[in-house]
Amino acid sequence: MLGLAGFIVALVSGMLVGNDATSTLVRALLAMIVCQLVGMVLGAIGKSVIEDHLNSRQVARAAAAPAGVNDEPIIEVSPVDESETA
């Protein structure tokens, strides 16, 4: 998305100042490539920050859970054997 925005800004800027079509398109393509790379880096950083935040919340919730919530069940139920009930 950032690459497309960079392309459009460079294209419109080049057209408004009156540059020829070739130089405008070359600069717009270069801007698109650079902006795409920057967008990928920013996306990876954002993903990492969100994953770290979610992991820390999960750890905090597990630490704040009352005792016995994550333990083994108090009553263990075994499956019923239907041959014994008949």
C-alpha cells in the first residue's frame, strides 16, 4: 500500500512541475520500490510489536488466574463401558 502511495505522489508531482513522461515514470517506479520496501519493514516491525504485546498479556493473564484453574480436574470421570450396563 505504501508503494502505491509513493508511486502516485511521485507521478503527480512530476506531472505538476512539467517533467517529461520518461523521467516522471522512472522516478515514480523508483519511489514505488523504495516505499514498498519501507512498508514491508514497517509491517514486520508492527507485527512483532503486536505479537509481543499479545504474548505478554497472555502471560499476565495466566499469572493472575486463580489457583486451580489450570490444574488437573478434581474429579476424574472414566468412560462408561456399555457391556457392563446391559
